[in-house]
Amino acid sequence: MLGSLLGDIVGSIYEHEPIKTTEFEFFHPNCHFTDETVLTLAIANAINRAEGYQANIRKFAKEHADVPGGFGNNFKFWLHTGGEKPYKSIGVGPAARVSPVGWAFENLETTLIEAEKTARATHEHPDAIKGALAVAHAIFMGRKGSHVAEMKSEIAEKYSYNLDLFLDDIRHQHTFDSTTPTVVPLALLCVIEARTTEDAVRNAVSLGGDSDTLASIAGAVAEAFFGIPDALKQEVLKRLPESFLNVMAHFREYQAAHQ
């Protein structure tokens, strides 16, 4: 889960300032967490407390309504008009917040069932749901010892994503796009071409576009395969409020008790 927060923070300042290179200051002085982190922690809190995903999404979003960068317009409309029925959005939000599910459950079947629940809390478009399933599936494979090549093959086949592309062929033509069919495969490609979680996040930021979301998903998946060095963990943790740190501590306790 920390990889998602790492990518979100690092990518936060480049969302509307694309740099198209992997060579940049990794933790810029102005970087910060965004809505991706808020809603990822909402999912983790729901798991910690065995509570509904939708209720926690609403709670965390309202408590952090002033998060830098804000929430997407469709999400804000949903939130402020009741926040009960999902909306038919193809946006990538469910895939960006699903990482705790990939770490929380001990079999793939349960992981995918729970991932779908987290998506349907707000979104009902099949592609948005599929993206959340694919990200949770990839994380589950990584934490269970699969190699990246195995993940690439299985995710491409099961979810019909084209993962035979190369970032160098995409980077300079990619523009802002926050739809699931675009963002999830690109984020997975960032992991496929990486050797470390930092590499994956750098790859994601270098694509430009919705950089914090791309980097959040890439970081989430990469963590499961490559881990995160302690130095990077500490840089993430010091940028989070105490309430988020508490959720993360309880999530680690949940994992220890259920695995």
C-alpha cells in the first residue's frame, strides 16, 4: 500500500507540468499527497474496521475535502448529492485506491471479490471495475512471489490489456487522460520496464498526463514485486498526517493477524 502513496506524492506536482524524463528530483520540496492517498487510506480503514467501503470513502473524502489538487468533478458531484449509488464513470479512481485489497486477503478469489466491491462503491462502468481488479490481481501476484514477466502474461490475458508496448514509443505522444483503459495498462508497463519501485514511479512521472495517478498505481504494483527501501518509506511517512499513519499502523496489524 505504501507504494501507492509514494507514487502519489512524487507525481503530485507534475500532473499539469509534464516533464517527459525519468531524470528529476524524486521528492520535490513542493510534493504532497492528493486524493489518491486519501481514498487509498479510506479503503485500508474499511478493511481494518470491517466496515463498508462506500461509507469510508465518503467519510475520508469529506474530512479531507481541501486536499491539494482536489477530487475529480464526477466524484465531487457523487459525494455531495448523497454518495450512495455508483455512477457510470470510466475514470481510474477505483484502480488508484485499491492497493490495500491486494495486500489484505490470502487468496485471489477473495481479493478480486473485495476489489470489485471497492470499485462498485462509486463506479459502475465495467472498465473502471476491470481496472481495479487488474491492479489488485497484479499486487496479489507480486506479494505471493510471482515474477513481473508472469504478472505481465496473466494480466494481459485475463484483462485484455496490451502490455507489449514500450514506454519510449509512448512517452512523447501521451497527453492527459484519466480513463481506466489508458491509465492502468500504462502504469503496469511502468512496472514491467522497471527494476525497482523508484524506477517504476520515475517511469510513470515521465509519461506526463495524470502523473500522480499513474505513479500511484505503478508504485502500488511495483512495491509488491520490488519492495521499498527504508529511506523512501521515511520520506513518505513524514509527509502524512498522524491520522493516516494510524490507519497504516492498524492495517499492518490486520495483515499480521490474518496472514
